[in-house]
Amino acid sequence: MQQQRMLPFKILSMDSLGQGVSKETDKITFIAKTLPGDEGEARVVSQRKGVCFAKLHKLTQASALRIKPICPHFDHCPSCHYLHTSYEQELEFKKQNLEKLFQKLPHPEISLTPAVRRTHYRNRIQLHYHSQKKQLGMIDLKDQSIAPIPGCLIGRDSISQTLQKLYANDTWLNLAKHEPVQGHVEIYELNGEVIVSWNKPYAQGGFTQVFDEMNQLLKAKLKSWSEALPRFELLDIFAGNGNLSENLNYSKRLCVDVYGQVVADPYLSQDLYDEQAIVKVKKKLQKLELTPSVIVLDPPRSGLKNLEQWILEFRPENLAYVSCDPHTLVRDLIPLKNYEITELHLIDLFPSTFHYETVVFLKRQ
């Protein structure tokens, strides 16, 4: 079968998704769980014109960067990407990726904030299941397979303990007996209590950053930046509960996001992707007699394609953009005119994975 064919590979570099890149055949091939210097054979999972995606089948030569993964599930679980190399090397890959993405934008040297630990940090994890197949674990989007992870190291201790209880004697099957045959389950800690939520929207119970200590370091970066500015009026969009802006040097602020309940000032429930979002936010600002000279935004991975329109409307003196996807961040920043990047931070909120948080501070010229 075409999907099962094998091909030789030699990894030359890493892409931004933590995959090794090989050019040994007529198609560029991306292979997870590999490193520069690895050689071997991979099984094709999917392909399109000029590109293949494959899974590691066997190594004939191992990279000098390779180490034994500390997680027993690493070889089969799709969720962690760098546990087969040192944390120092993981950070180097991430920094190289961010530098490459920002090559079209003038910027200062990247400031790197490593994670305080590499594992046992997430306050929530989401698993997929198929009860007829008795499968519970992480799903590989390339082939829809589910990898069981009873010994996963990524969750904080309370999350890991709950996860192990779900797997013990297939306890999860009984808990899911009234659920659809296929779905997902989220394990999260909220106010000291671990909750198991079946087939609910992600971040059930309210969104929080998954790594508490790194979230505090992120907030400290923002606070330090804001304290160097004259006291300002603030517009915080994609604000959530106001986590990122609560300690900033503002005199007045408006937090905007979609809230599931009635909210009072200084909050506004508004879909920021709605075509009337700017008009409605402007109306609320006028009602509050608030003229923002600073905008803070922390959008989802999709970013904010019309950021330029927001900037043209409100003309802030300073802007702080916090992003979990540097690709959409760069896309959103490129159209901005008359703004200089004054600081560029890589904050590793998601160690062991290809994800990281980027913080960019900009000033109007």
C-alpha cells in the first residue's frame, strides 16, 4: 500500500514543528522523533505535492544530539517532540526557529527564558478515547492513531496521579460508558481540585496558562516593561480573566474577550473576530472615557489578522503582543507601519514540545 511504503532518510535540520527534515528522495520529508544527523528508514504516513510526512521506522545511524528519552511513551506519543535530546539543545532549536521567522522584521536580540523544569508542569491535559477499541491516550493527527500514556510525565503530580487512576483496571471505560463511543476527556486542576471532564469544550472551568510558574515569569516581563512607561490607559484584548494585565502600570483599563456570563466594568464580552468588534470596543471605551495609549493582546493560535486595523483605529503609543504561535504573530506584525520592536522574548511555557510563548514589545515611532 502507498501509505505503508518505506523511504530512506538523512536528517539535515529541524522544522518549526519539531520534525526532522530530510531531502534524500524527490520529496522533502518531515519525520517526527528525529534529529539532525539521524539516518535510517521511515514509513510514509501522508504526502502531497513535493512533501512527505513519515514516522521513524528504524535508525541506521543516530545523531550525536540524541539521548535516551526519560518518558516511557516518547517513541509513540505525538505530544512531546524534544525529549530525545537535551533541554539545552531543545532551547537552541526553538531560538533558531524564532530567529528564522523574524528575519523579515528588524528586531533586537532574542531574550530567552528557560522553563524552571522540563516535565511535571501542566495543570491540564486532554486525551482522546475510543471505547470500543478500549483506547485512551494522545491522538496522532497524521494517522488518527491513539497512543496510551499511563506514565505520562508532562502533567503536574496531581494530574499524573488522576491519569494513572483512569488507566488502572480500565477504570475510564466505566466512567465513559454513557459517553459517545469516540471523544475526549480533559483532566485539569482548578482551585486545588482535580476535575475530569468528558466531551466538554477545551479549558472547561476557565482558561489558565498551563504552567503556573512560567506564567508568573511572563507576567513579570510585562510588569517590568509597563513600569518603564508613563502611567497609561490600557486596552487588553483576548484578556481572559485579565491575568496578564492585572499588575501593569495603568490608571484605567478595559479587558475584552468572550465571557460566558454577564460581566461588569472593566470587562466587555465581545467576539474579537466579529467584523463589528472594533466599533463595539470603541463605543465601550468612549462610555468609560478611556483613551488607550497601550494595547495588550494574547490571541489564540490563529492570531489577529486585522491587527493593523486596530492599530490604525486606536494608535497606541505602545503595544505588547503575547503569542503561542510565532507564525501568526509574524504575519500580524509585518503590516504594521511606524512601530519598532523594542524587545523580543522567547519564554518556554511548553518545555519538551515545539511550542513556546513569544512576547513582543513595540513602540510607535
